[in-house]
Amino acid sequence: MDAITVELQHPIAILSNFDALQAQLGQELEKYAITVTEETLPGAKKAVAELRDLQKKIDRARIDYSRQFSEPINAWGENAKALVRMAKEAEEKIVVQVKTFEDRTRALCADLMAAYLEKAYEGLGVRPEFRVGRHMIPELVGLSKVTGAGALTKAARESIEGLAQQGRIAQDRVDGRLATLEAECLKAGLSQPMTPESVTHLLALDDVGYRAGLERMIRAEIDREARARQAIIDAEQARIRAEERAKAEAEARAKQAEEKARQDALNREAKARWEAAKAEEEKEKARQEPIPPAMAPHLPAMSHPIPVPPVHPPMKANVYPPEKALVVVVLRFTVPAMLPINGERIITWFREKVE
């Protein structure tokens, strides 16, 4: 349809005599060009009323003629809208088919690109962790990237090969960084190189970012190792001090025990000497005391007189149980005097009595 032809059964012709009407109205209005005075005031008010009536007549004519002229125009407008709707319906049918075709073509393009990308990755030996180009395929998809035979165009294949090459470059860059990581760590002064896992977040950065991040991590690791070594030294020194303190305490306790044992030995020796001296004193005192007359009849006859014991200074008295006090007294006064006669037999006899 090249053109739309509209036939008017009742053509509308609007008179174009506006200039004549304007001139006529101007002449009529000249009579209203008056100067209001006291004499002309009533005429002026009458003129205002006439002009207002004239305005209403003109406005009414405008409304009536406009309605009359617009009725066929409005009818044609409704018919034209119906024609537009018919064309719109036909357009929408075509648009739906076009969209369906384009969506199907884009999906086919995405599938072809994904398959071709995986094939390119395989050909370049790119490991799975570096095959990150798939998320960029939607940006490359286009209707012009697929031929009529349902294959990728040369430009599309080249763009996909570029993605695969980027993955290979990233893989080589990471491998190179990991290969030199140990040497760089040891050269910087680390005792142990950092593990690949510790620098994973740096491997995807560019060279400047990777270098700056690695230097920061190496400095931090050097500081950590220095603190760890100092902690080991402090712990070793604390252990040595603790061992020396424990050794000193053990030696002090051993010395105290040795001193106590020596003092106990001296005390036992002194006690033994004191007891021996005391026993000697008791014997000496017993020899010096005479036999009581009451014990004389019980003693055996002596072949020679009992010598008079020498006089010695008084000794410190000993305390004995009451049941043995008399026997002790008898021994003290009799045994020394009888020893020269038959001392062994007398001592046995008194021991049996005491027991």
C-alpha cells in the first residue's frame, strides 16, 4: 500500500472572508469611539452592553460552526484508528516471529561459542581453574555471529580463540609466579617459603598488584618469624632459669638435709658420750658409796676387808621408778665394794632381783 486515498462526499469549504469581516467590524466599532463625560455617560453604558452582546453572538457562531464541521472529521478519525489497529495486529504477529527467531539464533550462537571455547581450551592445555571465559560469552553473542548454515562466523571463532588464549596467558603467569615464589621468599630472608595457598588471592592480579601484595606478605612473614624466634629464645631462657632455680633449690635442700644429718650424728655422738660419761660417773659414784648395814648379812663372806672408797664431790642425782629405787641404792652402795671379791656373781644376782 503506497498511499491512502480519502474520498469526501460532502467537501467542507470554509469561507476565507476574514479580512472583509474584520474591516466591517472595524467600521461598526468606530461609533463606539466616544469620550465618556457626564452628558455621554448613558450612551457609553449602552455601548458597553451592545459590545458584550456582539461578543456573545460571535462566540456562539464559532461554537455552532465548529461542531458542524467537526462531526465528519471525528467519524473519519475513528475509522482511521480501526485501520491502525489492523496494521498493528499484523505488525505484532511479525514481531513475535522475529523475536522468536532472534532468541533461537542467539541461543544457538551461545551454545556454539561455549563448545568452541572448550575445544580451544583443550587445544591450548588450559587447566579447569583458568577456564573462566565462559561468563564472557553473553557479551560476544550476536545474530551476525552465526551463518545461515548454523555455524560460527570467522570473526566469532577468532573472538573465542582470544578468550582461550587469555586463559592460557593467565595460567602461564600464575605458574611462573609459583615457580619463583620459593626463591623470592628465601632471598627475602624467610626461613620457610610461603605456600601457594597463602598467595592465591594475589595470583589473579596484574604484575604491579602481585608484586606489591607479595612484598607486603613477605615483610609480615619476616616479622612473624622474628617474633616466633624471640618467643622461642624467651621460652628457652625461662626454661634454663627455671632449671637453675630448681637445681639451686634441690642443692639447698640436699645441703640442708646433709647438715641436718651431720647435726643429728653429732647429737647422737654427743648423747652417746654424755651417756657413757654418765654411766662412768654412776659407776664411780657407786664405787665410792659404802654398803648399807642392812645388806651385810645377805652378802657372802669376804676373805679380806672392804677398802674404804675415796671421797668425791657429790654427783647429780638421777630419778628412778619407785619399784627400782631400793635396788639401785643397794647397787650403788654395795657393788663397788664387792667387785674385788666376787663382782660377776653379785651383778648377776642383783640383775635377777631387779628384773
